[in-house]
Amino acid sequence: NTSTCTQVIYIKDSTVPTFTAPADATLDCPDSYVVANQVCTTYVSSDVPMAISPVGTPVIISEIFIPDAGKILDINVVNLGIEHTWVGDLSVFLTSPDGTTIELVDFADACGSSNNVEINFDDEAGNGAYPAFPCPPNDQMSYEPKVPLSSFYQEQIFGTWFLTVIDNADEDGGNLISWGLQICYVTPADDPSSNPSVAALTGDVTDESDNCDPNPQAFFVDFHAYKDFTSHAEGGMFDFSTGTWSYSETPGNNGFIDLTNAPNSIVLVGPDDGGCSGGSGSAQNMFSHVIPTGTGPIYAVAFDWSYTTTDGPSFDPFGYTLDGGTTFISLTDDGGGQVQSGRALIYVSPGDVFGFIQSSIDQTCGLGQTTISNFVFIDGGCPLPVDGCPRKYCVARIWSLSDDCGNAAADQLQIIRTQDETAPVIDFPSTMTVLADNGICAPFIDLDLSQEISDACSAFGDLVITNDALMNFGNGNGTFDASGFYSPGTYNILFEVTDECGNVTTLNLTLEVIDAQAPFAVCHPNITVQLDNNGEASLTPANVDNGSSDNCGITSMTLSQSMFTVDDIGQVPVTLTVEDAAGNNNACTTIVTVLGGVIFDAGDAGGTPGDMIMVPVTVENFTDITSFQFDMEITDGTVATIVGVQDVHPDLIGFLTTVNSSTSVTVSWFDATVPFGQTFSDGTVIFNLKVMLVGVVGASTPVVLTNESSSQLVNGGPASAIVPTLGLAGTISILNAGITHNING
């Protein structure tokens, strides 16, 4: 006999999967906030081997076509293999589809006589600066290239890449055996240039595990994070500054809250009576805030906590409340140690009175203390720019993981902060010196800094650029360009560049324009001056200058000699010095011919008291003279008096004398004979002035000539004209009488 029965077996999966969310991330200079996984792929050349001829200096070019699309985050050259004797002949270049070319290696820099190549190139090789590779370079290790491969970062990988090998010398030859590219890139879906809401940063969950599901996959949702104990201008404009929270102690106890490090963190210190004598019952310190209404429907708070106690966590637990303290939910592990920490993600609802609570069961035997940091409020809204900066985000990324049976791990929070704290760059020196020369006083100076101003994050067109050259000097456009004509002098020009996130860079440019060209001095080659009746003549620089010039203008002209007397009669070299405002100078020389005119010279004479003496009057430059007249005066009549004039030169027919007083006489002559014009050699005595010495021994007096005038034939006559006339004074002296002694013997 046979009987059967049926047994129903239920298999239940109640095990919760596990995973670890990525660590918090900070992105510098992102286009947005999303964290994406990068893709890394190796591509190899298929057109090798390629022969390298031993004849001449051949150039071979190998290609790799990459069909994938993405923006480069990292690139390495792998498996570069070359058979070649004397590798020092070889240099290798890499060119991207965008046309960027870098020199990977010039083996002449290190391994001239070595044979064969088997190495890789990686900016992060970390084994020394180029050229760190061994000789021969065939250990298959990675080394830094001559020019960084980072030159290709942010370029697109799609297209044809070229490896160029140049054999720079004759005779040695070989083959390019192999090469490849290992490229890590972000796909177009995660590329900020294709999707503005995305920025590339590595980061993914780890340790995804489930007892049943062989391939559990965590997913995430991003929300805007209102972070820290502060107010927020973006989104819902929520205010979580410490002044909007409420602090309470129930019942009254000796705990406290420390806000010293707010808004970044706060510290809750629980109650304790300082002893261990039975305790005073339970108490708690609470720091609470009403949950506001926002975008929804998801609301949450999150924070990091770090707890210590000198008693035990079961006596002084730390936790939170959602109802203003009625219900306490512990975060510390009663069975854990005296030091604990964690990150809490707590879903809340608008109107909840959320509070941090540092509790104590006994208020004795030591206190509990908790530091709360990275506080985040989530209202369900999407991430928003912060502080008006399009690259500054604070993102709450909530990771979730469920298995096939619906068992869900506790959600985990990753805080992603993006920032642009890098100031723009002005790659231009702070001092600049320009020479003004070649006939130009105000040279045009190129101060267009459009190619020297850059920013790691913002495009050039998004930068706010100012300079004050337009306002102060009338040059440039007031933004990136201060170009213009600058005269010699010192100019201080302030450039200021501000990026989209308010980072500012300034350049205080000191521009010095120096007049480096000396003036061009031009003199009249010959100049004639005539002494006047006082025996003087003068020149000014304008008399000598014959068109001197300077690129910036002449500020002064000076002469080495400007006054002339009878001592200068003849030819005198005179130097004209021309100077500009910068102190540059130059000089030229002219020959000045000094003419004295007709000179009447009263000689010196002397005698004893009571003597009659003769004062001779001689002439110079007495050529073709047709008339003259002058007065002779004895300055001191107590020394000598005039008797008259005698010994008149016989050729001076018609000579007239008028004794005006005892000290003054006037003489004159007019040529009435034909042919007109009388000429005497220099030093000829034309008459003697007879004087009586009436003074005492040792006395003297000048005898001066005044009111001189003369006329002279013009070009040999018959006309005549007044010519300069100069009278030179003489001296009359009274001397001791001579004594004669007769000596007999």
C-alpha cells in the first residue's frame, strides 16, 4: 500500500543587503555637481610594425582611431616598442585629434648609444622627473614624458591619434613594433559640455553584498543640502543659524551647549553632579528646531556626531527627538565604548520639532559630550548654486540598496561640495620698461592682456575685467586692454579680474617709459659778433642753434660762452649744449668771430708833481675811417688837469680840439680830403693829451674815453656809415722825483 503527502516549504529571504556609500567629495572648479564613474579603456595601434629606414632621416607616423566619445580625464602611452640601434637618434611625438602635439621623449636626452625601446609614459609615474628612464630604456616600466600628457586633458578622445617617430640621423634603422593609449574619460552623458548638470568625479558605492542577489546595485538621488548652522539665501531661504534653535535643560541641570565653532559644529555637554554618590535622576540637554516646509515630498536631516563619555554610553546616551523631547531615540550603542561616532540620516516631516539630545540617566559618575558637525537639512529640492556662484553646490546624495526580495539597507548619505576657490591668473609681469627712441617720444605700447588672463573655471567671456588706464591716461578699453601711446614717465595701471564666483586677482603694473634718445644738436658753423661801444658783445643759444631737435622736445640750450670782450677779438670756439627733459644731452660747436670796431686807446703816463706829461692816444682797426669824435676825461682833477692836445697826426687834416674844462676835452675829425677814408696801422699815435700833474706823489687817476663814435666807408666808398667805436682808458700816475748822488773818489 502506498500513501502520499505534500509538504509545502517556504523559503524566505529576510537578510538586508549591505553596502558602503562613497566618501564625501569636494570638487574644485566643476561645471556642476554630479559624481560620475569614469571609463578607462586601452586602445592599441593596428598598423604596426612600421619600418624605420637606415637611410637618411625618415619620419614615420602610426595611427590609432578611437570610435568612442568622451572627454579625457587621464591618458597614458603604453607598450611603446621600438627596435632600433642607437636610440639616441630617435624623438617621439603624440598628436591628438584636436591637433595638440607634445614631445613624449627625445632619447638623445639620456640614452644615446643604447639599443631598443620598451617603456610606457605616465604623468603620475612617480619615479623621478624626465628623463628618469634607464638606459637601455627597455624595462617595460612607466616614466614621465618630456611634455606632460595632461596637455590633452579635457579634449575629446574621438578621432585619429598619431604617433610620430623621427630618426634624426643617418645609418641606424629599425622598426616601430607597438604602441597604445590608455585613456580614462567621462562619457557624453556625464560630460558637462554635453550635459550642464553633470561634472566628472570618481566615486561609487563599495562592498555591495547580498546573500541572495548576486549583483545588487545601489542607486542614488541628489537633493540640495542646506548645510551647517547658518542661514541660506538660495532655494527655500531656510535659516538654521544657532539663534533660530532652542536650547533647553530638563530638569534644570549643569549641562551646557558650546557654540564656539558654529556654524560648522556645536557641542552638547550633558549634566553631571561631579561625583558618584547615587545620582539625581535622569535629565537631558536639547537643541531643537522646527522642521520648515519646503519642496518636498522628502524631508530629512543628517549630521555627523562624535561622542565621548567618562561614564558609560548606557548612562549618558546621545540621540535625537522628532517631537520636542517627548521621545528620545538613541544613536549611541549602550554596549559600545566610551568613544563613538557616526553619521545619521533621519527622515522628518514639516512641523516636526527635531532636536539633538545629550541625555543622562543618573547625572553622576561622569558626563557625556557630543560634537555635531556637517549638519544638513533636505527639503526634497534639486541642488542649487550657492552664494551666486554657478560652480558652488552643496549636494546631499542619498544612496539606497534593495535586494530582489525587497529587503532594503538603511539609506546612506554622501555630501558632495563643489567650489571654485581658484582666483583667475594674470600671466604678466608687474613691472615693464619701454624705451622711447628712433625719433618717437610716445611709443605705442601693447598692453592687451586678453591672452595673459585666464581662469581655471570660468571662460574668458565670463570674467569681469577692469583696468584704470582709460580713466587715468586715456588709453585702452578699460577692460583687458590698456594699450596706447605713452610718453616718458612712470605709470601705475591696476588690472582687476573677477571670476563668476567672486574670486579676484589684481595686477599692479608699473610701466616706465624712458626717453633713451639724446637730442640732435645743430649749430651754425660760423657766427660773427661785433663789440659795442662798451667793448662787449653777447650771444644767445638761439643765435647759435641751427635746427636742433629731440624726439620729446628740447627743454634747455646753453652756451659755453655767451659774453665777449676785447680779449676775445678774433675766433672763439663756442659749444652749444642741448638737453631734453630726461637729461639726455648733445652738443655742437660753432666758431665765433669777434670784431672790435675802431678802438681808441688812451695810454698810461706818469711823472713827478708839477710835470707836464703826454698821454698818447693810439688806434686799432682804423681802416677807411671818415670821421670820429670822443671825449677824454680825467676822473680826479686833484691829480692832473688838461692843458690841451698836441702832436696830432699830420694825416688828420681838419682835427678839432675843444677843452671843455680842466678835466675834459672833446676831439673830433672829419675827412674832407679826396679820396675819402683814412687808414692807420694798429698802435699808431694819432695825438697826445698834454696834462699837468698837480697832485702829490703816489696819486693816480684814470683818463677815460666816452661818447665815442666813428664812421667808415662802406665797401670802399664813397658812402660811409657809423661803425662800433670803443674807447680804452689809461692811467695817469704821480711818481717820486729821481735823486742823483755824486760820489768822488
